Amino acid sequence: MLVRKIQTLLAIVLLSATTSAFAQSACTLTCPSDISTNTPPGGDAAIVDYAFPIASAECTAAPVQTAGLPPGSSFPVGTTMNCFSAPGPSGNGTCCFAVTVAATAALPPATPIPAGRAPTWWMLAGLTVLAAALALFRWPR
């Protein structure tokens, strides 16, 4: 009876040792967080730079981009998914993140001053004197 229990215990120990010796860790990638940005005024795209994903030690090669645009590219208005993959002994590691670009309205055109309506030196001098007088005036409380 004791011999049988020792044999069973030994079999369990050997089985768990062999299983853990052959178990392999998965390759994992760590992508940057989602990115949100705006276009320049009136533009239809924005240049977005981001860090490449970091691969775990279990990955057997550097990550490659499988979808989206590379860092430093001009991203169009909307959301672009950027996905990466790297091979590993127990399967590929993958990760994705979103780059969202919002359109910024164009600035209104500057209104030109009509000819003959440009401020003259005496208008500017008068405004300066008026501003100084208002600043020095003792207003009633």
C-alpha cells in the first residue's frame, strides 16, 4: 500500500515536471495607448508620431505592422486602427491601438480695412489719450 502511494506521488511529480519543462510562455506585445489629435485649421489630415510596440522576451522576431499607417504618417480625419504582430514559440503576439483625427474648422478670412478708412496717427493718439484719461479718472463709489 505504501509502495503504491509512493509510485503515484512520484508519477505526479514527474508528470508536472515534464509538463512545465515543455510549457512555453506566450509572445506578448505592448502597444501605445489610443491617440486623439486635431488637424491644422482647415486641414484634412494630421501628422501623428507614435512609439513602436514593445515585444516580450518570448517573441522570436521584432513586431511588424499588419494594419494602419507607420509612425510619422499623415493620418486622415477619422479613426485608423494600427495593428502589430510578432511571432513566438507558442503563437503570435498581437496588439492594436486607434489613432483618431478630428477636423479643425478653417479660420475665417481677415477682413481688410477699406481704402480711406485706415487709422491715422491722430486717431491712434486720441485713443491713447482717452485710455489714459479713463485709467486716471476717479470713479465715484
